[in-house]
Amino acid sequence: MRYISTRGQAPALSFEEVVLTGMASDGGLYVPETIPQLSADDLTEMAGLSYAEIAFRVMRPFVNGEIDDETFRRLVTEAYATFSHDAVVPLNQLDANHFLLELFHGPTLAFKDVALQLLGRLLDHFLKKRGERAVIMGATSGDTGSAAIEGCRHCDNLDIFILHPYQRVSEVQRRQMTSVLADNVFNVAIEGNFDDAQAMVKASFADQSFLNGTRLVAVNSINWARIMAQIVYYVASAVALGAPHRKVSFCVPSANFGNVFAGYMAYRMGLPVERFVIATNANDILHRTLAANDFSKQELKATLAPSMDIVVSSNFERLLFEAYDRDGAAVAALLERFQAEPTALADAPLAQLRERFASHSVDDATILEVIREAHHRTQEILDPHTATGYRAAERERGEASVPMITLATAHPAKFAEAVVKAGFPGVPLPPHMDDLLEREERYTVLPAELAAVQQFVVENRR
Ligand SMILES: *Cc1c(COP(=O)(O)O)cnc(C)c1O
């Protein structure tokens, strides 16, 4: 199997190359050239298997024999052994037919661990095989940096530099990054805001000469391996609820669309899915596009669900590629228009998307209301991202006899501010993290100057 670009112009790549590459050279994103199929028998045989074994079976065709089975099984098993729940991603039944898929039992309490625990290991494996080292650079406003750091802390061939805005990250989120004292982990607090940090990372990717030939790797959500790892929990949860003999629906709190696109891939692989409900916060480009065919950028709004604060959903391009029947030129033309001005999808692709996707947008006041309402009805305290999903799932449920699985993307303790705003006294950290506020921290404060940051990277990478 090869991987091709959604804009049709970049060279096709192997799995190894696609893991080591971010964006395609034509500005597109990589997708598999053919979609592997899971038969009804394949799904039936998964019932009762461990999460790691299901993960191995679902992802194996995408790896295309480029990692031997024994090694790949070991990487997968190690990745998911870092989760604190034996089921890795347990299902929690809320009412007669509504389930929460708890994706937050990983090291940083949010669903990005599912992908990044594997991605770090895959990168390390391929770099070691090539006798290369690489540098990861990323900027974070708090939430995703820690998942990248936890995914790479044991990787011998990677050094990771995560920039966060000095004194502008919540204490829990800062400590989740800065208390990782591994030799290859470098936290840099930038005397500026998130945009300053982001701009320096972008400039470093645009001109990598400061690294003298060392590979610079991005671990953002456009990396194909992240999508691949996320396909697994759609399959595992549907099988747990009776697939292939029973259909399920999923509701996904969405931002860059990586998570829900992984679900769509599971569906295209043969998983019987009735519908996907896309939940957004007030940054509602996905909802506006689906509901009103308004495919346009709007100003960024800071919400109570900050990990869903986006202007553009980068992975939506992968779905557009499918909806436009894999016509890369049409996707490139649409996205070029979109960058310049408000635009709309063509009728046929939009109609095709509406057959399988529904959407709902949830503002901040409603997030607080939902946290209270869900607690009243189910005793669960939802994090603000999951709260958008809970409401969207109720509103866009569809056929009541089809089980609805809402993806719980973060642990409420990670976003306690919103929970307190909703009127609760707070949420304790889970037991294995309850000493977080006492752990030793390590980070370096630097001015918001590109030269200073790049010099720090060059001097400290191993
Ligand atoms: C990243 C994130 C999301 C959004 O996921 P996408 O794949 O970008 O759609 C939702 N909730 C939480 C807690 C996240 O960290």
C-alpha cells in the first residue's frame, strides 16, 4: 500500500515515509491509496480480544509489512500499557442506549495520548532503523504539548522541544509538561503569547538550515499515523456493543477533524456505522459547512473547551478528498478559494456528506448547563469538550434503537476551571497523578526571538 496526497501532485510514499513526513509537498495531506477492508468475520473474531490485539489487527494493513509483525505488536502493546485502565478505552453506559467512550486514561488525561503514545514509538523505530536522529518542535497553548512529550520521553532517537507561552498556561497543564525530566525533553517558556511561539515553530520548519541537516519532525494532527491509531477505538467500541451484527453511531467533539475522520475511515473499512455526529464549540466551521454550506473562516473565539478552538479544520481536507471522489485537483481548487474568501461545497459532495454526518454547535453557556444537566442525570462530571459531545449526541441522536457512543476526549480534572464555573467544587486528579503539584519541574525561559530559540535547540539536541 502507498499513501497519496489529497491534492494529487505530490509523490506517493511508503508507510515509513509518511510517518516521517508531515504535509505533502503539494500542500495536501496523505491518505492511503486503497482502504483495507475488515470483513464481518474479522470483526466477529475481535470480540473479547485485548485492546492491543485489536489495535494490531486493525492497523497491520496500513503498516504494509514495513515493520515485522512481532515488532509492531510489541510497539502497540507498549504504547497502550501506559494507560491506567485495563480496558485502555472503557465504555461507560450513561442511559438505555447512550455510552461514553472514555479516551482519557492515558498519561496526560486526554485522547491525544492514544495516537501520540504510538507515534513516538513508530518514529523512534524508523529512525533507529535508518541510523538517524530527529528533532521535534511544537508550540502549545497548554493541552497538546504534554501528550507529545509523554509520547517521546522514552525515544532514544528523538529530542523534543515544546514551546509554551510563559506564565500563560494553567498550572496543571504546565506541570504535565515540565515535570517530565527525561534527557530528551526540553520545555521552553517563551516570553510572549501562543502566537509568538507558534510563529517561531513555523519559521523553523520553513527554514531548517539551523539544524545542519538533522530531520525536523512535526507531530501535529495531520500525521497519518495519528489518524491510523485513532481508527482502532471506533472498531473496538463498536465490536464491544455487537458489531458487525449491530450498527452504532458516534458523536465526536471536533476541532481539526482528525478524530472524526478516523471514525469515517473505520466506517469505510467496513464497520457498520449509522451516523457520525460532529460536535463543535462556538468555533463552528464544521457545523456551518454541513448545516448551511457556509465553508468560510471566522475569527477565533476563546471558549471553555480550548482544545477545540480553531479557525480551520485541517483534517477536513481528507474527508473532502473522499467526497470529491478523490479528485485532487478539485480539492486543491476548493481549498485555494477557501483561503481567499467564503466559499461553499459543490452539491453532490455536500449531499454525500449529509448522508453520514450530522452536526451541532454548543456555546459556552450551554457547556456549563450541560455539565450540570449530565451530572444530574448520570452522576458523571464531564469535561467541557465532552460536554459539547453529550449535547450534540442528544440533539442529533437519530434512530433511538441504535447505540450512540459519545467520545469523552478529556478527563474533567484536566479542565477543572470549566467544571468549577459550572458550580462544582472541583475535580481531583486521578490517584496516579495526585502528586503532580509537588513534582520537580524543569523548563527554560527564553525571549520571543527566533535566533535565541534556535540556538537553544542546536545546543541542547543530543
Ligand atoms: C484535540 C482535542 C479535540 C479535537 O480533536 P480533533 O481531532 O482536532 O477534532 C477535542 N477534545 C480534546 C480534549 C482535544 O484535546
